[in-house]
Amino acid sequence: MKAVHFGAGNIGRGFIGAILQQSGYEVTFIDVNAELIDRLNKDKAYEVVLADETKESFTVTGVSGINSKEHPEQAAAAVAEADLVTASVGPHVLPFIAPVIAKGLSAREAGSEVNVIACENMIGGSDQLKKEVEKHLSEDEAARVFASSGFPNSAVDRIVPIQHHDNPLTIEVERYFEWVIETAHMKGTQPDLKGTLFVEDLVPFIERKLLTVNTGHASIAYNGLLKGYETVKEAMADQEILDVLEGVLSETSTFLTQKFELDKEQHQMYVRKIISRYKNPYISDGLDRVGRAPLRKLSAGDRLTYPAVELDRQQLVPVHLEKTIAAALAFNIEEDPESVQLQEWIAEEGPAAALEKASGIESGSSMSERIIHYYQQIK
């Protein structure tokens, strides 16, 4: 069996690619990073190390790479021959891989079924990728391609710490992982993927992960930076940061358990597991890296604004989420383009207008006023 994975980065190699290889697939990575692709083609293998006290490792073999910038035709041909196509490139990069995927799917034999799965930190990643692919197909081509090509959505969760290795292919990842795939839009036979959960309705799993793992991470980053910390490990040693984190996750838990009728005890076990992962000293990350792209993280459907607004509609004041949103407004990292844009909006139009632009929370609303009050206390 052949699998094509777009993105030879940390998640690609340390998570998705490793599972594909362990599930019996020959994996071809497609990327524009010449160093990684050249090394993959030279070594045909790489090492994955588990980020805990054991430092257990295993070797992923039978892998190769294609540089889609230099060899787009070769990349499309690989898609045309694949039994499964996956991607972990980041939400903003999906439009750039779509042309190659569209060309590859168009070249497949008639009736040859395949699934294309976006493994991104976003809701509806595969839906979005399908829309981007469709832009590169004629109406007749799209009808033919999508008749045999499924785009099932998925939710992924695995933390990859900051790391440096002599071999650029070596990757360290946490032991815990979760890959949930929705069966609703699959074509053909369901792939047998080691450790992966297939469900009919992915929404509860996506929102549970987004509003627990990602919201929690954002809380640690933005509130930790306010106190001068540089890493998750440092921030998690501060009881005040931990208290805010627990408050944030209590608020998102209220929203999630009500919306999806989740078992409260089981969900609390999940929350405790997530907090224990943040405390793992072997997967500590830089707070500036965790907090990057604040405009996306503050956007209406994302990890902070979405649960806060929904709770506010229920007349439940999400104090800890609002404090974290205020902390996100103060995120000021020159190397991050979204941070620069956010700070320009604040300087030119004021924090309330910037908040509305970023999140949709209307300036002058009671929620906006509370958040700006917290922001002014910070400043």
C-alpha cells in the first residue's frame, strides 16, 4: 500500500507518517524543504524518540520524499498512485498544496477510490482542502474526481517539543496521541490505521480537543508571557498560571458538556490528562511559539472567542477566558506577522476596535468592556 503525506515537518514525520508506516504503508513525503526531502531520499528512514523519562525510540523505514516546488509533476503522479493521501502543512498552506492534489486526483484511473485527509488544528480541515482542490478543477473534472475521492475530516492531537538534533530527520514526540477520523465522507474501504479512532460524527471530538488542548495551551502562553516566562515548563510551575488554566478549562468544560451532553466525570478525566501533559518537562515549548498567530487564535470560531461568546449568550460570564483574551491582545512578538498586525490595529484604532476586528466581539458590548478593562490592567 502507498500513502502520500504532504508536510515533512514535525507532525508529518513524528505523528502521521509514523502511524502510516506502522500500518503497512510505504510513505512518500511531499514538501518544499529541500534539506528534509534530500535526507529522506538518502536515508530512507528516520528515528522517532518518545519525549518522556524512558526515551524509547523506534525507526520509521521505507520512506521517501518529493520536492513539490522542484518536481510538481512527480508529486502529482504520486497522488495519482496513492491508496491514501494525508496532509499536515498548517491551515494557511492548504491552498498551496491543492493544485498538486487536484492534478493527481484528476490523473487517477476511473473509479479508483482514495481518501484525502487534512490533519490540521482546525475545524473542517478536509472540507477546506476539498474547496481549495475544487478551484483547480473544471466542473466536469470536479464531478468525476469527487465521485471517487473522499475528504473525511479529522482531529489530531500530539505535542511536539522544541528540539534540535544532529540528524534533521530525528523527531521527538510525546507518547500520547489521538487521531480521530470521520467516516461520513469516506470513499471505499475504511483504511486500517494503527491507534486511530473512526467515528460517525467528528464535531464533538474536534471541539473537545480545540477547546481543551488548544485553549489550555493558549491560556498558558498568553498569561505566562505576561509574567515574563519563556517556556510552558516555567509557566506551569506558577500557581497563578495554573489557577487561570483550570478556570479556563472549567469554563470550556461547562460549554462542552452542555452542548454535546458529555459525561461530566469522563470529561474531567480528559481535562486532568491534558493538564498532566502540559506538566511533562520533556515536552515543554516556548510560550512565544505557542502564542503565535494571535489573530487566528482570537478569531470568532477558534479556541478563545468561540467558547467565551457562547457562554456569554447563556448569561454565564467567562471570567478566565476573557482575561486570557485580554492577555492575547497584549501578545507582542516582532517575528510574528499576526502579532505585528494586531499591535498596529491597537495603536491606530484602540484595543476595543482591534478586538472587534480580530474576534467579532462588538466594541461597546458588555463582554468587550470587560475584556478591555482586563487589558488596561495589564498595560
